[in-house]
Amino acid sequence: MSRTTLIAFIISLCAWQYSHAQAFSVHINQLDSLMLHAPKPVLILLSTDWCSICASQKDILRKHKRFHQLSPHFYFVEFNGESRERVIYQGKEYFYRPSGVNVGSHELTQHLNDNDKAAYPTWILLSPGYQQVFKQKGLLNVLQLDELLTAMEKTFVQQNKK
Amino acid sequence: MTQKTISSDFKNEIEIILEKDDYKLEEVVVSGSLKQVSKLDSPIPVEVFTAKFFQTNPAPTIFESLQNINGIRPQINCSICNTGDIHINGLEGPYTMVMIDGMPIVSGLSTVYGLNGIPQALVERVEVVKGPASTLYGSEAVGGLINIITKTPTSAPRFNVESFGTSWQEYNLDVGGKFKLGKAQSLLGANYFKYGNPEDKNGDNFTDVTLQNRISIFNKWNIDRADNKLFSVAARYVYEDRWGGEMNWSRKFRGGDEVYGESIYTKRWELMGAYDLPTTENFTFTFSLNGHDQNSAYGNTFYIANQKIAYGQLTWRKEFGKHDLLMGAAYRYTYYDDNTVATTEASKTHLPGFFVQDEITIHPQHKLLLGARYDYNSIHGSILSPRINYKWNSEDRTQVLRIGVGNGYRVANIFTEDHAALTGARQVVFVDNLKPETSWNGNINYIKKFYMPGGSVFSVDASAFYTYFDNKIIPDYETNVNQIIYGNLEGHAVSKGVSLNIDWAHSSGLKAMIGSTLMDVYSVEEGIRQQQMLTEKVMGTWTIGYNLRRHKISFDYTGNLIGPMKLPTLGENDPRPDKSKAWSIQNIQVTKQFNNGWEIFGGVKNFLNWTPTKGGIEIISRSHDPFEKIDDPNLLPFDTSYVYGPNQGARGFLGLRYNLL
């Protein structure tokens, strides 16, 4: 390949981008006040910036229409398990705990995992009363996500209507 | 998935549980790929390898495991004592910096020891930067950087043990665990490796593989502070006793001229840490202290060396607007002494340095990193090394492009780095005063990821690199077969190439990582172009795994393929070929996981039974007369530097692993 065709190839690859879906997740620090005013189920996705399966999971979410359609019925929180932020969750403070230079994990990750070994990605579903009802270590594909949404719809949305 | 509503009396809560037919769900769970995404936000390309990757071909040290990473080749430099170094894109070991959790092990005498002794179970991932890493570590990181990230107190097992043995009677034992003491959390690990069964399969009366006894202990502390700042200290101790030589060698012949043997006793300790100052500003102090004590006898030549390094670095990080500024000052002190004639008195070098770098987020998709470093070396004087990196990512983050250009330098110390200087009967000769090597490097890296709706990930990672060296220090084996002449290269050297990695994590449980690097490493002196010795032009690596989730059985097939290399022969009369043939080392493994934390694994390493002696090549010249007692000018000198791959044939292995979470 000549140099010019190589450059042209790189440029065309760069230009090839997907359309971008709207932001739909709620920041973890907003959760407390949101839940106070309008309790809803909470779906948390724990990930890190170096985990490729997490990136794949986020890509599936971006393209999942039903997920976006149903999102008004729950709060979706994306949380980086190695985030440096101070977090207030259920009125309690959680911090980043460094374990080396540019390495560490967040206390909230530990808490959400019930002190179990952390894995990425991890899905956690909480009821409007902050009770953990579902936990999944690993990726949920399009169909599984559908199944989870159906289950959520049946249990929470329909229950609300009663 | 089915869902159940449990109306419990007290809270009327709902629980979504998984029932029997949920195996479908289990099947598609991809718990982690072998190679993780390179850190997306970093303008410098970082490749991340998980602990799972290293388990696909279990090895007693991370050094050996690196053979399955594209662009990296652990190189054995001595056919008798089997000491080695790490080649990254054709650049030799001393160019590589090793760190533990970002705390540097400033190593000098041997980078390889930095990769020993951390039990695999305590390793969370290994981050690799190929090419000049950053302005942060100066001369240490010209070739690349290997950062071993240990598990956090959350993810580490409470206790773990892993043990395996091979049909060559090699035994490896890893023990690790964590505990808490007041406000401190600690990781503790130990490794013991023994190979005590001399083998001579090629019949040259020399041991094929060096006998080894090695113990290493690693301990890391994280101290919880009220302000949640970092305070981390780690220590490691390695003791190793290794020997190789004529089959009838025993310790009583050490240093004598009756029976040839190379025996090395190594004691090495390291202490390193990182501490955030309790100020509102972000100041971090990292330090590293180490001592390396080597007592070796190569035949009747003793090499007894002692090196101590103290290193400290204070950095200040400040974020304002689009800028993430990092400034720092570093100081390195090296004490070195040995018993050779070249070192009449201990050398003490001081290397203070300053650096500044600014990571500018021009736009969420564009990042620019500007850096410069100034060092003052007590021997070489002032050295300035600037660099610039740029990163672009697509809006959906499936594409990343990185471009970097920079300058690096290296202060060389022949005795601590080039083992060839010490073995054999060759005389070491220096030309003039050696100047520090300087290099200019450029690299381009492009990553594209494809996500499938089923959860599979396919990614392509392509890079091109170019490094231009000035004053390169090159050992000359050819001008005089009885000498190794070291000098600054008059002219220049170039290392350039392209590499491609393909990564595939399929939701069925199939994972594949295939990579290849094409490179050209050569020097030009007085218009004459020469290929670098012991450097291949093409290499490939692969790791292919399949996981039968339902039965908790996984299969791993790993291997590498190394193209022909130019080899150091002793002139026209040397019967050994001056070029190697392409060679490949391939391994298979089966692992069965049990629910109670136990795992059993076994397989065959190097099942093609490749060794450099294949085809009847005698890799050691004059092996029948290592002390050169026969007075015949037609005989070639005794030479052990002709080696380019591990001289160990096929072997089966079987091991057990236990994790208490």
C-alpha cells in the first residue's frame, strides 16, 4: 500500500462514525434526591474504562430502542468502579480508595458488590426501596436485556398501575 | 429468564431470580476478554492484559508469560546461565521500565528480576506501553513500560495457592493472600521455583536448561487515610541460585578450571512506595530503593557486582480548565561496584531531573499531551527530552487514533546490562568515552472496535513505529573474534515497523487474540547497512481459548512464531549458521474449574518440541574444551552467546489452583 492510500484509508476509517444516541443515564449523586421525590427502580451498570466488555455493553445499550423507551420508568446509573468522585448514596459518603499511582477502586463498588469480588461489567437492579433484586456479573446481550426489561415491566410498572 | 414475585410479609419486595432454564443467560456471559481495551482516555497507547491472559499459558514468572504478547519477546542471552532480557519491538531489555502499581522499580542490573515473585493470583492486570512511554520516567522507559497492577483489597482472594510441575521436574509454588491490620490492608505473596534435574538432550555435555532455585516474597501495604489520599508501600525480596554448565559440574568446581560451570547467586531487595502529601494541592511522592547483589562465576572468571539505586520523585498535579498539568522533580542515585578490571573504584552517578507535562482536552474527542524533561547526568551532562502526543476518538468511542513524537535518551552501563561482556573468553574493549544514546521516535496507533448485538467484540489495533538512534552503543563481535568491542555508533541506527493485533471475544466462549509485527532494525555506519543481531524481521503471537461454560472447562492454545534472525557467529570457520530459521513455540492447556474454588489445569508446553539445537546445530562452540586448554589456533573460541530461543523441548505440565474468596 502506498503512503497516500494508507493515509486515505485512515482518514476514511476515522470519518466512519455511528450516530450518537442521547444521554439517558442519571448521575449517581443525583439518585438520592430523585428517589426521594419519585421512587423508581434503579438499574446500575458497574464498569471501568479499561474493560472492553463494558464498552460492548454500553454499545448494546446505546442501540437498544426498548431500553430507551422504558427508561422513564426507572433510573439508569452508569458507575465507573474506579471513579475518583466523592459519592453520596443513600445519605452515606463513599470515596475512591487508591492502591497505587493511578490505581484504585471506589468504596461504592465494594458496597454494591456486597464486599464480593468485583467484576466488570456488573448489573445491579434495585427496587424503589433500594432492595437488591437482581445482580448479574457479565454482559447482557440484546435478548437478555429485553428479558430483563420485560421482567422489570411486569414487576414494577404493572405493580404501580394496580 | 423468568421472573418471580415474592410477596414477603415484611416489605412486599420483588425479587427477580434466575431459574433452571437460565443456562441461556449463563452461556452468553462474557466475563472478560483476554486483552482489555487500552485505556481510552490516555493519549499514549496502553495495552492491558488481564490475569486471565497470563493463565492461558501458566509460567513461573511474568517474564516467560510475555512471550505471548505481540511485539514483545523475552530473549535468552546466554545458553548456559539462561539469563535474559525483554525485547520490545526489537529494542533490548535495559530500555524497558518495570513498575508495580505505578511505583517504579528502577532496576539497572536486571529488569527481569522485576518480573519475578508476584503470585499470579495477586495480579489483576499488566499494562504495557510499547515505545517511549512518557516524560515521567526518562531514560528508564525508552523502549517501553510494563506496569504490573496488583489486585485491590476488594478483588484479591483471601487466600490462594497455585502449584504446578512439569515433566522436566520443574516445580512452581505460589502462595498469596490478603489481611487487614488496623487501618492498613496488606497483600502478601511468595513464590518458589525449583528446577533441579540436569538434562542434556542435545548431547553436548552441557545442561540444556539452567538449574534454578528461586524464592521471592512480595508484600504490599495500603494504608487508609482519613483524607482518602494514597499511601502505599511495597517490598520484595528475591534470592536465586542458578547454575548451568558441564553435566558433571558440582559446587566444588565453582570458579575453578576443571569442570566448566556458570553459577550465579543473586540477592535482590526492593522497597517502593507512593505517598500523597496531606495538602489541598495534589502532591505525590514516589520512591524506590533497591539493592542487587550478584555473585557469579563464569568458568574461572568471577563477576561479583553490587548495585544500589535510590530514586525519588515528587509530582504536582493541577487541573484547570482544559488543562491537566503535571510537574515533577526526580532524583536518581546509582552506586555500582564490581570486581572486574574495568571498575577500579565504585561508580556513583547522580541523575537529577525535572519534567512538566500538560494534557490538554481540546475537545471531548481531541486530546493533546505536551511534555518535556530535563536531566543532568554527572557523567554525560545536560539532557533535554521533549515529546508530544495527540489522541482522537470517535464520538461513539469505537475508534481511537493516537500519534506521538518524542525524544529519549539512555545512559548505558555495559556491565550491568550486557551479559555478553562477561561470558566466554572474549576480551571486553571500549572505544573512547561512551556518550549517552539519544533517540527520536514517532508512532501512530489506530484502534477500531466492532460490537455485535450478541455481545461479541471484535477489535483491530494497528500501529506503526519509527525510532532513530544516535550514539547508539553497539557491541561489535565481528572485528576481532577474541574481543567484544563497545563503542558509540558513528552513524545511526533505526528501528521501524508495523504491528497489527486482532482481538475477538465471541459470546459463545471463543476468544482469540492474534498479532503480528513486521520490523526492520538496522544500523548504518559509513554507508554500510547492517541488520541488528538476534532480531527478527517478523513475529506473530496468538492466544486462542474456548470456554465450555456449562462444564466449566476451558481450552487454551497459545503460541508464537519468530522469523529468521541474524546470529553472532565467530567468523568464516564457524560451522554454525549465521541465520536462524523461523521457529515457533506452541502450547496447549485444559483447565477444569470446580465450584468450591479449586481449579485443575494441565497441558503440553512447546509441543512441537522446538529447540535452537534442532537440526543438529551445536549452539556452544568448542564445548569440548571450554577452558581453551588445547593449544590449537585453528579451534574457535569457547562461545555461549549464540542462542536465540529457549533450549527446552516439549514438556507436560499439571497444576492446581485454589482461591478462597
